[in-house]
Amino acid sequence: MSMRSWKRRGQWLELMPGKAVTGKADKQAAADQWLLAELQFPEKLLRQLKATQGIQLAGDRLRLALFAAQPLGVEPRWADLNVLYEDDFCLVVHKPAGMKLHPDGSRGDQAITLDHAVASYYEMNGMETSVRHVHRLDEDTTGPVLYAKTAFSLAKLDEAMRRKAIDRQYVAIADGRISSELRTIDAPIGKDRHHKQRRRVSDGGQDAVTQVSIVHVWERATLVRLKLETGRTHQIRVHLSHVGHPLVGDKLYGGRSDLIGRQALHGEKLSFDHPLTGALIEVEDPWPADFEQLAARESNMGGERT
């Protein structure tokens, strides 16, 4: 769908479906079919909108109440927020190291999470919408996090996640000199019954596949880019540890201690199809300072580009 063929008016999304709807005798049925075929509109949400009079035909316009006010769902608590991309349907923000993505529900945990900060951002900018993250990052991993600003966006983006159609590229610094022959790590991941927080490669675990691209091989570490075909908890950390090259700073999985004080892992790029238009959205997130400094230190130790 062309970006020019829709407008937002308050809580309403206005579309111009043309004669596919306006030229039919039963315009309501035609509108339903057009939404399902043209937008791959989620059937459950379509039923909900119809039940609440959230679909209107006005001349040549089809109006959907996609932007009706919704509760935040999370306490708004201010923290500095780096917005990488935003439109009426999506928000992408940078998650810094040391910040959890969402509250864990425990009474003793009073730390501000990324969800809290997004809720505050919505409130300060007069947006009455629920906080809905689409994917996750570990507490000490940096990078972009995608939020859906409408129930429609969430349904479409969740489906894209299931189809593995949201592309997440990471950059990492791993211990040791990784062979250029390592291209794919295909090893199932399950819980470690000896350690509550840790995961491990296990024959009985869930399928997990990580694509590997070597960027630099230094004297004692390797700069590597990775793409996830699956999204298991700690997947990159577990897989690199499994092949004998844990992330620098990742004490949980055997990485050596370093001034970076966390696992050297950063979400570098996020790509997804826009939930309404289908246009490809690519969001890059520059390396944080601590990652740049670690890369510079390792590079100064010597090595080669692969």
C-alpha cells in the first residue's frame, strides 16, 4: 500500500480502498474482504472493531478506530530515551546497558526499565497508547527495541516475529581467534538445571540457529556480526560459549573479565516491514562508547581483518 493512501484523523485511520469497496452493493462485506486481502488485517482485531463500531464507511473513505485511547499498562517513570525511529504505528528506541526491558513483578525491584521510560515518553507527548514491546534484549545487552503503538501493529509484528521476518543483526566481541570457517551455529538450547539463570546447549532443548560473520580477528579476540534465525534466551551468549569463544565480559558463560563490565554484545541493526504499508524499515543503532573502547583496545593488541 502506498504511504499516500492513508491518513490519521484523531483516533481514526482513514483509507481509500477505491471501487473494490465503494463499487460493491454490500459495502460492509466488501470492506471486510478488502481489509483481510489487502492489509492481511488480523481477523480477531477485525471482529473486535466491528463489535465496538470501530469501522465506518464515509463516502470513498474507510475509517478504522486503530488509535482509540488505551491505558499505558506500565507506570510512567522518566529516564532519558534515545528514539531511533517513530511513526504512528511503531517506535524504536535504544536500550542502554544495565537497564531491564520490563518490570519483573517483584516488590523489591524498583529499577526503572525501558518499558517505564517508554510509558513516560508516551505520557509526556500526549499519546494514549499501551506500552507493547515486540521483542526482548538482555539487561546488559545494548541495541534497538521495537514497540508497537497500536493493537493492529502488535498483531502484525508478532506474526512477523513468528515468521522470522524481523531481522536483528548483532555485533559482538568474543574471546579468542574464531575460525573464518565458522558460518552457522545450529545447536538446540535448553535450561541449565544446575543454574537457574543460565541456559545451555542440550539435545532436548529448543531449536536455535545463529548465523556468524567474522569481521576482525585480533590477537586475543574476534569482532563478529551475528544474525538470529531463532530467538532463544541468551542465544548468542550460549552459542558462542558452546563453540569455545564466549563473549568478552560475559562471566555467566565463561567470558574473561574486562573493563566493559558486561557482555560485549550490541544490537546493531533492526529491519522489519511496516505493519500498515509493508515498506521496509531499517534502523541502525551506533555502537555505544564502552563497546567502541573495547574494540579499540583489542585492535591495538594487533591482528588481522578476515
